[in-house]
Amino acid sequence: MRAQTGDWLLVEQSSVDRPARRGRIVGVRRADGGPPYLVRWLDTGHETLVYPGPDAHVVTAVELAESDARTANRAVALQRLISARHRGS
């Protein structure tokens, strides 16, 4: 795993009672971009030093924005489908 300052750390949770987390990488301590990373968590605003586990991955700000846009577009399409079916019944 390699990162640069400004990338995002995404931690996917396998448990229903623990939500996924996003954090902006505000510091990379190794020249090769390897962990640990100083991360500012989006949900709490706290900064922590993180050694990411197997449930985590790094994405660039551009990749995250593209992923969020795709998710938003799917949500809009689903709402339109639901509305169309509701009007048709």
C-alpha cells in the first residue's frame, strides 16, 4: 500500500455494527509512501497514526470524487425508477 498526502484512506467494515470510515491522509512518514499514515477522520475530525489493515485501501481525491459521483448517479436513477413505477400503479 502506497499513499501521498491528500489521498484518502477508506476502511471497509465487515461487521454490520461498524460503519465504513473515510479519512484524509494528512501525513506520510516514509519516503516510499508506505504506512504508517497520519489520517484525519471525516466522521470525527480526529487525527490518528494508522497502520492500515487488510480491510483498508488508498484512493486519490480524483478517484474518490469519481466513485462518489457514480454512487450519486445510481441513487438518482433508482429514485426515478421507483417514482416511475409508483406512478404506473
